[in-house]
Amino acid sequence: MPIKFHCPHCRASIKAPETHLGATLPCPRCGQPVVVAAESAEEPPPVVKPSTQEPSVEEVPQIVTKPPKGKPASPPPAPPAPASAPPVAAAAPPVAAAPPTVDPPEEPVETNAFEPPQAVVTNVRDVKLENVRIVDVRLSFGTVFRFAVQFFLANLLLSMALGGVMFLLSLLLTAIGLSLLGGGAP
């Protein structure tokens, strides 16, 4: 069963086989090294801060119940003893282990403020990413538009070429048909 986790740098959802557990691989989206580790399905419990105020002691009214008919009433229970010691706060939940540290990139990368950031990929052929894939892919509008225009132009040229071939084929078949029917001369 594949391990699902997120890149700590770009928050891309990544899947990897269990055999890569503990291995350091580059993120397919941003190229930063990522340690393959299973994320827990549960959110960590919120940290409860102890109160600095003194606990208040309130009087709780006694609940009186009527005994069933035919039985003598028992004497009322004694009032609860006053609390002598303040209640002790619950122990803090255990702190989760710190996420593994990742080395920063070796050299800064210059970016253009008008273009979306591009993934830095180095030595892709040295790393085997057998069953690792990006679950979430985001494409810019310009990329999708450029692909659509290229697809349209390629299909337009293909249809024009095939149209010309079909026209020549129909002329050839017409000429063969006319020659079989008597030459077509009056």
C-alpha cells in the first residue's frame, strides 16, 4: 500500500511505495529533498494551557428523592466534605517529534516576478522514483492556452493534407470510372 505524505516546502501531495519509507528523494514538483515518512491520519490534540486563576468552589444543591411508598425514608446523605487541596491540572500531552531537517538549496535561484516559479531539477537520472507520483498538478492558463493553440494548428495542417490526398484520390477514381464506361467522349 503506498505511503501518502506532503512535501514540507511546496505542500504537494506525494505517494511512494512502502519500500521507500525513510528514504530521501527529491520532490517531483519543487525538486527539494523530502524524507519519505507516513503522516498520521489524526490531527494532534490541541495544547491545553493551565489556568492561572484560583479554582472556584461552588455550592451544589442537594437532590432530594422521595422513597417508594411503604418503605421508611432513610436519613439524608451527609453533605460533601469541602475540598482542601486545589485540583491538579492534567499532564500536558506528549510533544510530537520534530520533523526531519532538510538542507537548504546549494545556490539561490533567480526568478522573474511575472512568471510562476519553475521546479529546479538536478540529476534526475541519478534518482529512481519508481512509484512516486504527484497527486495534485496545477497548470497556468498560459500553458493550457499554448497547448490548445498548438493542438488546433497541428490538426488544421493534418486535415488540410488529408483533404488534398482525398481530393486527388477522388479525381483518380473518377478518371478510372469514366475510362471503364466508355471513355467519356461523345
